[in-house]
Amino acid sequence: MQALYLKPKEHRRLISGHLWVFSNELREVPRNIAAGETVQLFTHDGRLLGTGFFNPQSLIAFRLLTRNDQQPDREFFRSKISEALQLREKLYPATETNAWRLVHGESDGLPGLVIDRFDKAIVLQSFSAGMDRHLPLITEVLTELFKPNAIVIRNESPLRELEGLPLYKEMITGKPEDAQQVIFDGGISYRVNILEGQKTGFFLDQRENRRIVRKYSADADVLDVYTNDGGFALNAMFAGARSTTMVDISQEALQRAEQNARMNNLGNFSIVASDAFEALSKLKQEQRSFDLVILDPPSFTKSRKTVPTALKAYTKLNRMGLQLVRNGGFLATASCSHHVSEEDFLAAVHLGAMHAGKHLRLICRNSQPPDHPILLSMPETSYLKFACFYVTDL
């Protein structure tokens, strides 16, 4: 293995548990090492810090795998994935769900790799050149451990472009019909398509938060904005909502949401194919109101540079959503923008409430579920903010 050396004092973050080295922290960025190659990292005075992947084309120049000289071979990946599996099996009994995130990148010691399990299918995403090199080996290990019907790679994230990697999706094993899986969670079944659904096929990170909204859904008129496959809406219906309105710009997503509702024998819902802001504006014009409004938008920013714009969008979205909440109703709102802190997100919600003439009482706050664990040494592993408010008129 070739060697990289840090500048003086640049080892402190790694010693405290972080797993990344940025290009400006290296003594030099060698151009004779291929992207994704495994290298050893040393302090400026020659002390070994560990082994990891190097990419001269990325701002994240080095991702730490081990704190010794171990190579990322078959035994390494088998050990890491088996350890991650052991945790998930403790977190989620088979009677509770058949879908969970198996590997959450850095949090499971596999930086730049996401693996989701959907019943008998496995979906992978790679965000680093090093993991890309090892995907064939990783799929072999997954086949040995799980014997899945299908393995799909969903490498379509724009984050890959930061590593100089192409965007693509590919079915490694299985037949096209194996991309259709039925999963269950908390008493509700969902039909997912791991080749066509967003991200890896279904948003697993809101599972606990979907159950939280059940508390506020009985006999309620519910509005679920950015419903996607209907996750929040189905939980509201499951809890006995009087009516449920699902809004999404994607007609395909709404079709999946409707199919999921029918599959669970849930009714009394309507669907609105529209941009979220346009739908909220139209509902306000129609003088509609709801007992529970749920706002679960996609990320409004992919970098720190656009955080101010994102905060304005969160303020506007929550203002418009709150204008539709009845006095004594509830707002459930979320942000999956990593670069937006919880403090700033809640401040944006508060500002939106002021503009809407509403008084908020925070009654619940939550984050991502335990199969998306967080490293305290790496704030980058924490991204999801979720809050519920009791809403009254000013």
C-alpha cells in the first residue's frame, strides 16, 4: 500500500473518531495513486493512523476503514456486514418488520456505502470510489449471508459526481419481477419497487416518525404533503383518520400510495398530483382546514452555500402548512437537509408560525431511526430532524 501523510496537527479530528481527511489536510495530494485505491495514512511525523480509500479527485480525499494495516478483503467486509446485521436483528424482530437499513455508511464502519434490505431483496448505494471498486466483492458477501432473490445497485445520487463517479442503476442478480417486494412495518404493508422507487426504493428513515403521527390521527382530517409512497398517510389511516389527503408532484408515487392503501384495506382518502407549494396555496384559497398537517419535503439544500435559501423555503412551507391547521390541531414537520441544523430548522418553523398567526407548542421531537445510527464524532452522520407541534391561533 502507498502512504499518505497529514500536515502537522491535522490528525486530531481522526483521533477523536472522525473518518474523513480533506484534501487540504494532506501534506501533498499525490496524483499517481488511482481513485479508490487502498492506502495507509500517517501523521506528519510517521505514526500510522490507519488504512482507507484515497481519491485525489474528491474534497474528501481519504476515508478511514481501519485503524491498523488491515486490507479491505472478503473477511473485512463479511465481519463488518455481519456486525451490522447483528445490531439490526436486535433492533427489529422479524415479527415487526422485514425491511431495514443494514449498513449506514460511516456509522457502521463502511464509509461511503449504504445497504438496505427489503424482504428478499438487497439494494446498495456507493458514494466513494473505494467502495465502487469493491462492489463485486460486497455483493458476493451479501449473497453468502442472505441468499437474496435480487441485488440491485442504485448509484444515481449526485453525490457520486463529487467523487468523479458515473450515475447508473443495475440489477446484479434476480429477475425484473424480483424488483417488486412487499414489506411490512408496524402493521402496514407496502409494495415497493427497488428499481424505480426513490433512493433505494422506499424511505426507511421515517419509520418511527410515521408511528408517532398515529397519536394525532384518530378521527382527524389529515393532509400529507410530499406523501411519496404514502408512508405517513397510511399510518394516519391505520390509526383511524376521518379523511386523508395525499399530495405529491409525482403521479407514479401517488399511484404507489393508492395501491398501498388498497392493499391494506384503507379508504376515505384523496390524492392531489401537484407541486407542494401550489397545492397548499390552492387549499388555502378553497378555505380547507385539517386537524393534522404533515410536511416531509426532500432536502432543500445540498451544500452550506445554499442554507439561507433552504431556510427561507422551510419558513414558507411551514407557514403555508400552518395556515391550514385548525385551532387545536397538529403540525408534523421534517427536514432531511444535513447542512441545516435542528436549531435553524426549528427557528424557521417558528418564523413560519409567526407569519401564519399561529402559536406552537413543541410536543415531540425525533431524529432518524436506530438502523440509521449516528456517530457523535461525525455530525455528518446525523441529518433527519422531525418535530410535532400542538397548534393554536394567536
